Amino acid sequence: MDEVYEELRPLMFSIAYRMLGSATEAEDIVQEAFLRFHKETSGGTEVEAPKAYLSAVTTRLSIDHLRSARVRRERYVGTWLPEPILTEEEDDVALHAETADSLSMGFLVLLESLTPVERAVFLLREVFDYGFDEIARIVGKTEENCRQISRARKEELARRFFAAAMDGDLDGLLQMLAADAVAYADGGGLAPASRRPVHGGKKVANLLLGAARIGRKLGVVGMREVEINGEPGCVFEDGEGHAIAVVALNIADDQVQTIHAVANPEKLQHLERPTR
């Protein structure tokens, strides 16, 4: 029991804290999860996969807690922000360095727009890399439902991202871009495009705003949301339905990490639609 606690407590706390945005409540959830694990094993039942068992209990307890906490937050005076934690080297949440981006205040506030189950699916898949089969068992949904929830969240972020770019909303773009975001563009010498990758959220945001202005000069009047090579994206079109540029977004931890834009007209001919 002690070995399991030492090994898995940091992960369980990481899940609970991101679900709840409260270190105090996350501690209570984790303690309850391990208490149930102890009762299960002390009664003679062998738990073959402690991580799977504890992940399921921690997530379900968090979902139940969120459903009751939502009422309290709706009555909250002023702006709600998550309980701050100090992410120093030995902290439980800092032990999972690969999930560090998902600890930011902005990320946790964005999660508030999701239902408890949507939040669980998104976190387990996109932050903790659980398989859809295991997520489905944890939240009581089918695998396809869980895939749709994960996909829908990315599509919604992509929709807001492209709208911010077209509207010239620099602050909106910066909120959705990862600090180390990278943009790649392919113009093939036949269309305006940066010939080198652009690194950094602020530089990428300014690049996008400049590209939007150029696009309007080139006749872009509409955008069509699509899936591009398995990623959320958009086709920018002129008034006759001709594709001017295609942009795909790589999204992780609820932020845009990488942008791939193709403006080379020779690579867009197969996307032509009949004149409207």
C-alpha cells in the first residue's frame, strides 16, 4: 500500500487538481481515492492495476464534486481563479514535467467552460495521454463518445482561433497560442509566405494578423472549417470558392502549439469548389 501511495499519489493529485482547480479539494479527493483502494485491497480483493483503479476513482470523485461545486461557482463574487500552487522541483504536480503547460492559470480557467465529463475526457486524453478505451471505462461513455468530446474541444478552440485572427484580436490569439508556438508556411515562391519558421507566441500572433491583412487584399472573403490531415483547420477562400490558403493547427493542452499554412496555389488546385 505504501509503495503504491508513494508511486501514484503525485499523478492522482495532478489529475484532481486540474479537474478541480483547487489544491485543498484535490487533496481530499486523493485521500478518499486511496482510502477506497485500501478498503478494496484489505478486504482480500486483489487490484491487478492500481493505476487504472485509482485513476478511475479519482476522476469519478472529481466529476461528482464538480457537479456540486458548479452551483457554488455560479454564485461566486467577482472573477473565479484556481487556487495557486507553487510549482517547485519537488511538488507533486511538478513531478510530471511533460504536463507543465497544463498548470497555467489561463489553461485552468479555460477548462471552466467544459462540463465535468468533457473536462475529464480532455484532461485524461490530451494531458495525461490515457487511451480512449480506458477513458471510456472511467467516465462511463463509449469510446466514440470520448473521441467526439476530445475532437469537439479542439474544433471549438480552432474556431475561436481563426475568428480572432480574422478580427485582428491580438490578445485573443496570445491567450490561445503556446508560448513556444511555431508557424510554418509554404508559398512555394508563388504566394506570400514566410520562408522560415516563426517561433514564439507573440511573433506567431503578429504573423497571423499580418497574413490576415494580406489575405483580404488577395480577395479572401470567407473561411471554411475543415479537418486537415487529422487536425482541425480552415480553408480560406475568395468569393468564387477558390482556396487561397489552408491552415492546420496542432493543439495540445488546450493551446495551439504548431501552425502549418499552405498557400502555394499548385498545392491547392484539388480543393477548388465550383463557382458559387
